Amino acid sequence: MRILIVDDEHLARQAMRRLLADHPEVEIVGEAETIEQAIAAIGQFAPQLVFLDIELGGSDGFELLARLERPPMVIFVTAYAEHAVEAFEVNAVDYLLKPVLPERLAESLGRAERQLRVAPAVDGPRVIALRTPKQTVLVPPGEIAALRADGDFTRVLLADRPAVMIWRTLSHFEELLPSPPFLRLGRSLIINRDRLRKIEASSRDSVNVTLEGVAGPMLLGRAAAARLREAVADRT
């Protein structure tokens, strides 16, 4: 994974280099201390991930992102916690507070690697914030296997993780998630087609669908099954 470090403090860039030295899976392709240097480095080296400070000597990292037509993935690294919400609104992979802890860096790199593997989601948000009264779960779209409507709530089925109940309608997620791979199969269900592994007839009017990362099959009625078969046929 090619990485660019953008920070206006030399010591901060050195500290990040030392932390990244423990991760042989990454390659630091360059550094920048100003927005202009960062734009030039992104054009020259095409990094897959940028570690970006928010305060950049009279400017900020958000201005850098606004000037890029297709910005790379970004992990913000800053001493200021108050910018976290704004950071996730621009689809940052993560938000690290200085001094960066090694375990938090490893977690962020893992999240970035997972997002790089989810190629179909590049035109959509790079991370989805699933907010509940007790926590906010940040997940790449590709880790969402399916979503089921439950009144005014949506149950988000995550791959190999517990489901999360969100006080949002299914239509909210339909607008947010890229299609394909996400397909709305009826009033109450959206699935991630990239996680589809098996379709088995249950009866003349229904099928069981197996999704990677979800325990047990999901039962689809006739209309939903017809839409799914059509989508699968279009894909092949």
C-alpha cells in the first residue's frame, strides 16, 4: 500500500515514519508539508492512502481534499479532536489523535486495506458511520452484507460481525450505497450482490440466499427472488 505523509511539522512526519516502519506491507512514497506540495506529490506518486494533518500552516487538510478531483483514501492525524465529525463527512478512513498509538495505527491500516479490496465501492462512500445511542460503528460498504427494514429502523447485517440496528429508513441507505453492488430487492431488503454465494429454491415461490459473512440463509419471496435472478443474469 503506497502511502503519502502530509504534515507541516518535520518531527511529526518523522514520528509517523517510525510507526509505519513496523508495517512491511506499506511503502512510504513521499512527504509534503504544504497543500501545494501534497497536490504535486499525489499527482506524481499516486498514493493509495494519505496520512493528513488538519492544520497545515494557515490552511487545512479539508482544503486539500476540496482541490482534488478524485482524492485518495485519507486518514486524518491531528491533535484536535473537534474535527472528527467533519472528517467522516468527507469519508475519511479514520481519525487519529496525536500522539498516535501503535495499536490505533494498526487498526487504521487494516481498515484501509479492507477498503482497497472493495473495488466496487470506489464511487460511493469509503466508510459508513452506523450511529446508535451507545456507539458509532465505522465500516467500509463492502463489509455490509445486507440491510433489512424494521419499521423506522434498519437492521444492518455486517459480514462476520453482529448486526447493528440503526434509526434510519432503508431508503436512506439505498441513496447512500453504490448500486451495483447493492440491490434493493423489495420494500424491506437490500443485499450486497458481491457477497452472494448461493441461491437455492425453497418452494415454487421462494428461494434461500446465502451471503458470505452471514450465518444461515435468507428467505426471499417470489418478487424479491425474481429481481435477484434478473440482477444475476445481467451480471453474467
